[in-house]
Amino acid sequence: MGKKTIKYSEAVEELEEILSELESESVDVDDMAVKVKKAVELIKLCRERIEKTELEVTKIVKEFEKDSKKSGK
């Protein structure tokens, strides 16, 4: 399975679809493990994106605060 770049919103949408299928019990037992595995992959991807974004925002805020102190504001 090749690595395809997927947007966060697409991952969430796909995860919601899988969860809906699992909740409605419309998933064949033979496909259930595949669906659960995909859901776990999507959750990991979303967590990684959130953590990366959080680090970037923290870095930007620190740089802003540093620049603000230099300019005396």
C-alpha cells in the first residue's frame, strides 16, 4: 500500500464513515478487521498532524513573543 498524502479533513471524514459502518453493523465480519485497522491508521495520522501543528504554532508564538520583546512592545 503506497503512502498517499491525505488531508486531515479527509482522514476525519473517512474515519467517520468507517465508524458509521461499524455502528450500523453493516460491515461483514470478514471486513471488520480491515476496517478497524484502517481506522487505527487514520487516528494515528490525525494525532500526528495535530501534534505537528501544535509544535509549529508554539514555535510561531515564541518567535512572535521574542520579536515583540526586542521591539519593546
